[in-house]
Amino acid sequence: MSEKGPLKKERLEDLFRRWVFETGAVRSRFHEDGIFDEEAYAAADPKLLFVAREPNRTGAQVFDTAARNRSHIHLESATRIYEWAYGVFNGFPEFEDIPRAPSDIPPVLSKVAFMHLVKTTEGGVTVPEGFARRLERDRKFILDQIDIIAPDVVVGGLGDFELWGRIFGPGLDVKTTYGTRVFRHREMKVIDFYHPAYRISGAALYSLFQNVFRSKTFREL
């Protein structure tokens, strides 16, 4: 790696240790995420970060960098992210032409980053007020993680646009394209999108994501 200083994965591991210690999180319930393959991510253009609210309470995750959790994959969500990332990296081919053999998916997912805003689940459906409190508590860690990952594009399936203001602060210069809100924060472009497990066809989500990503509004952010 050409990056000076500690590697991103080492910095993330240190961040997660501090996150657990300072918040009193149960270590076995804390989901480590971020960069799965640092070399592949470093070579990706653009660098994509997908963001969701919190871990699935059933234990199934989009993907988790901790070795103990890698067998617990939410296949539907991972497939949606794979389709969107494949489109970005390959000029958005027709949806039907995206390779879908099991061996095709991991190399593409290894090129992107993924994170939950909060790393633990409370064991039930989180009420908005409870989630907001945890988000405020964890905000400094969330911002540190995003800074370490240093994405070019953030794709968030948060289900509540106001959460972006809670993360990045007020005064976001928001624009709309194809009914989707986009904005720039520092060096990052942000797409306020659907969660990858949203109950709509994969083809429809892919088409919308393609239109937003290729739109003049997004390109000129």
C-alpha cells in the first residue's frame, strides 16, 4: 500500500476497539464493518461507501469484516449492492447482463466499503427516538469511520433524510434528481437512496440508481 502511516483496516480496528470501550457495547454484538479488502478498495474508481442504519436484528448482515461474522450474510442486500457497484464499475450494462454466478459477487463487493451507523441492535425494532439517541452518542465514531474510509461517493439507505443532518450537521446544500436527494459533503458526493433490502424489484432499483448516478445534477455536485 502506498498510503503513509497505519493501513485503513488497522485504523478501523483501533476505532472499533475505542467504540466498544467508550460506549460499553457488548463485544460479541458489535458488528465490525468498513473495508473488506483494502487493496481492492484502494484500486477502485470511484471509491463507494454504502451506509445503512443498524445491523439486522436477526444477525444477518450485508457483509461484516470480522471473521467470526462472515458466514452471516444478508444475500438479498449483498446482491443489490453488488448490482449497483457492478453498474458503476462497468458502465451500467443492461440489468439482465450483469453476471450472477456465486463466484462473480465477492470480487466486486471486495472493492466497496459498507458501514452501519450504529454497530449493535437492541434486540427488537428500534424506535426513532432510541435510534436518534444512539446516533448522537456514536456520532464522533461514525464521522471518524467515514474519514478513514474516505469514499468518493456515499450511498445511504437510511430511510430518513434528517439523519444526514444529524451526522454531517445542518445547512446541507441538497439537490434533487430523479426524485432522489443528493448533496456534497467535503470531498464526498452523497446519494440518499433506498436500503438494498427495500421491497421493490432489483431491476427498478438498478435503473433508478443508474439514472441518478449518470444525471447532470449528480455529476456537477
